[in-house]
Amino acid sequence: CAVSAGVMRVEAAHPEGWFDLIHSHYWLSGQVGWLAADRWNVPLVHSMHTMAKVKNAELAEGDTPEPTMRVIGEEQVIAAADRLVANTIDEADQLITLYGADPRRVDVVHPGVDLDVFTPGDKMHARTRFGLRQDQVVLLFVGRIQPLKAPDILIKAVAHLVQADPALRDRLVITICGGPSGSGLDQPTALTDLANELGVTDLIRFEPPGDRQTLADWYRAADIAVVPSYSESFGLVAVEAQACATPVVASSVGGLRTAVADGVSGVLIDSHDPAQYSQAIGALINNPERLRELSAGARMHASTFGWNATTTGLMATYGAALADRQSSAQLTALPG
């Protein structure tokens, strides 16, 4: 409420016609966008990114459910929006089935990746930058350290890997790149405790979030990026990794089914069982030719998610929202 009031006070000086359209992101901003669109009598386009009902249906063990207040807030924004932008067809279906969104107002526009930054590069150079040996097997997790993103699944999978192949321990490195967020397993200390309990502390390397160039080098340095999330509206990390020609092993949930081409750019796992992740990762580690095939497929698949495609889709949505508003205004102006 305070944020909404502050925004409206600052922008009250702008008359109608100053803005053509409001595009809000995430439900909290949608609450502000709803008021702003009403204030300036312009269309509201909204992107959810994540939804409480979806997250609550796919909670990780020990995670905290999203509150009822958020569900109500999301329902309000969805009802108020002139146009809704879904990251994937799955998300569009969720908006319609879980929140009652009008299918005619839902457009699918995939998020974009900067293909000039996230590109294949010199793996040797990237590994040298981070002090990694060229013969090491590098597994990479990038994301917030919270139960929803499931970095603990990767650590448990690694324990399975070295138990099945003890010789791998001398070459295996797991980099967890990200900061804390959410609840439960939201601190690296919880993950270090888990690694210690499983006897793999020496294999885990924690790195803070970095800039895009640093992140791109981490993707290049890795043999496999692992995305074991319980829920993802899209899976931008997976696309960034693939754009750098790094195959992905990911959970078959939400937007990851779009972000990763199963068997072409990576492997999707319809489970959160660490043993299944271990099997999938181990199969790739032991088959360099297959890993190279997926690397080539990863770059090709990621090339379809460039910013040009995203902006083209968004401009079409904006045009439709403006046209709908104009048609509505014309109908209202007709004599009764």
C-alpha cells in the first residue's frame, strides 16, 4: 500500500496521455500497475513469472507455502489486466485453469537471452580463470539458494556418483553459484552441513552471484549445468547455459520443459530423486561423444530464445492491448 501510494503521488502530475501502456512484472508490481493503469486510463499488460498456486502445489520438503494474501493479490491483478504475458504454453494453461484468466487475453512470449553475452567460448580460458583443472568434471548450479531451486538434490546426487565411482572423486567439482533467498535451506551453511554429512564437502565450491560476463564464463567452464528445481515458470538459467553450449540436466517441470529440449540439448528428469540425477549425470560423464552432441544441440536450441523474438512478441501484445482498448472506447462512445 505504501509503495502504491508513493508511486501515485509522484506520478500524479502526469496527465492522461502521458503514458500509452503499463507493463508490470510479478504480482506485487501488478498491484501498483493496476492502480497506475486506472489512473492514466491505459491498458495494463502483466507478466506473472511465478504463481502462488503453482508453487504451493510443488513445494519442496521444509519449504513455506505462499500466503493466501498473495493468492488474492494475484487473482486481483489477473482480473484487472487487459493482457497477460505467459512465459510458456504451460504457464498460459495455469493462468486459465488455476486463475480463471480469459484465454483471449493470454499471450505466450518466451523470455529472452542476450546471445551476444551468453555464447560458446574457450573452456580452457574459463577454467583457468576460476582455478579449475582442464581434466576436471565440473557440474554447475546457478540460482537462489532456497528449497524451491533444490541445490540439495545436486549435492545428494553427487554423493551417489562418487559412491558408484570412487575414482571420480579426484576429478569432480560442483560449483554452486548464487545467494540466499526464501526459507528452509536458504543458507550455504545448511548445504555445507549436508555435504559434510554425505562426505562430499571437498567436492563443493560456493560462489557468490556474479555479473553476466562472469556467469557466462562459469557456464563455459562447466561440463553440465544442473537445474533440479521443483517449479520454474521458464528456466532462464537453463537457456543461458545452453547458449554457452553447456548441456543441461533438469527437472521436467513447468517452463523447463520448454527451456530444455529433452534428448537434444539436455536431459529432463521426471523426478526429484537424487539417484536419478546421479544416473543421468553419470551417463553423460562417461559418454563424451554424447556430451558433445548435446553441447551442439544446446547452442542450437538456445538460439531460438534471443531478444529479437522476445521483443517481437511483446510488441504484438502491446499492439493488441492498445487496439482492444481503442475498440472498447469506440463502443462506449456509440449512442445508446
